[in-house]
Amino acid sequence: MRLGDQRRSSNVEDQRGGGFGLPVIGGGIGTIIIVIVAALFGINPRALLQQGNPPAQQAPAQPASTTDPQVDFVSAVLGDTEDVWQAYFKEHGGQQYQDPHLVLFSGAVQSACGFAQAATGPFYCPVDGKVYIDLAFFRELKERFSAPGDFAQAYVIAHEVGHHVQNLQGISEKVHAMEERSSEREANELSVRLELQADCYAGIWAHHAQKMKNILEPGDVEEALGAASAIGDDRLQMQSRGYVAPDSFTHGSSAQRVSWFKRGFEGGELQNCETFR
């Protein structure tokens, strides 16, 4: 990726060192490890991700220092998503885009949605409008899921920001209300559609970031597609238990995730991302 002297976001908070070791909410790409554990033991991952959790002190947020190369990268990508979505919302005459904050944590963190451990992976909390990332996930993305590259990491951030866009549109609230009235199978299907739309929104970001700033280098799109494929439900289920159960998908198959990112990237418009139709 060409990020160079591009603007860095000031909306990155550093909560690393908070020291939390308990529970668990889901969201975004984030349920990878939880889904694997649930698959191994035959547990519905939704049940794990909706546990109530005891209160705890939250580490005070500190401005993130961009002297750390990883933090600088995250700040640059987040800044780029801000520029793209602000311009997109303005151009399309809708509501004003409200920048999300991105919280860096290590080990576990308390959000307005509850506690989450690093094993949950990156996630978005619609209650406080923040994206949460343990930077160790990027190493796991490369080493465990064989999805290396800076644009693979950027895709992860853009996917979670995609959930923020859904939240601003009111889509997340509607879907979660529908999930409450649905069977487990129907709720899983709704979750898949929400996640695939976030993948598509990540593609929209990449489309416009390239047009606005020429950020892409050869192989970048392939890195994003590799990451999308690596964390498809079917691939994770096959790795964890040796067979695939589509009715229990919550994020979509590898092929679906790749397809919807490509639709967003090629079309560049929200109407290209109608996963609920």
C-alpha cells in the first residue's frame, strides 16, 4: 500500500496494558477463534458471544503514538477510511459521516458492548461507535491463517469500519432486532448477510481510496481477497472439525466473502452491496 505522507487519523486510542482477562462479545471479523472453539465442542457460537459479563475498571484511553510502525499504519488506514466515507456521504447527499474511534488493546478490553478477549479478534461496538483491535491479530492473520500483507490488514480495518457505516445507516439495529425474533438458523443467515455487506463496504472503501489517492500496489487486492478467503466459515469449520455445516455460518463462506468484497471494489456504490435482497 502507498500510505506515505497521507494524513493520520487522530481518532486512535491506546488502551494497551489494561490487563483484562475475561469474557467476550462478538462482531465483525472478530469471532474467528470463538467460532472454532464452538465448532470443536458443538456449541452455538452465538451463545458464547452473548454471555453476560461482570463489571471491571476500564483503562484510561491515551492518544496512540505513531512512532510505532504498526500504530502508524493503523492510523493511516483509519484516516483513509475517514476521508473516503466523508467524501462519499457528502457526495451522495445523505447524513453527515461521523468518524469512528479505533481502540488498540492487548489481551482483553472493556467496551460499551461488554468485555472481549483478544481471541475474539477485531470487532465493532455499535453502542460506543468504536472499532477494537489487538494488533497481535495481524500476526495471527499472517502466521495462522496464511493471509500476509499490509492490504490484508487494511481489509480487516475497513471491514470493521464497514460495520460502523451500517450502524450510521440504521441497518445494524434493524438486523439485530430481527435476530431477536428469529430462529437460530434464521439469525445465523441474517448475521451472514450483515457480515458480507461489511465485506462489500470494505471493497467500496478500496475502490474510492484508489481513485482518490492511488494507494494500491501490485498484489494488494489479492492480499485482501486472500484474507477474506482465509476467514470464511467453511474454511474455518473444515480446519476445526473436518466438515462444513452451512446452517451454522455466521460470516459467510470463503467464496461469498471474496465475491462481495469484489462487488464493492468493482462497483464502488452502496447499491452494489444489497446482501439482504
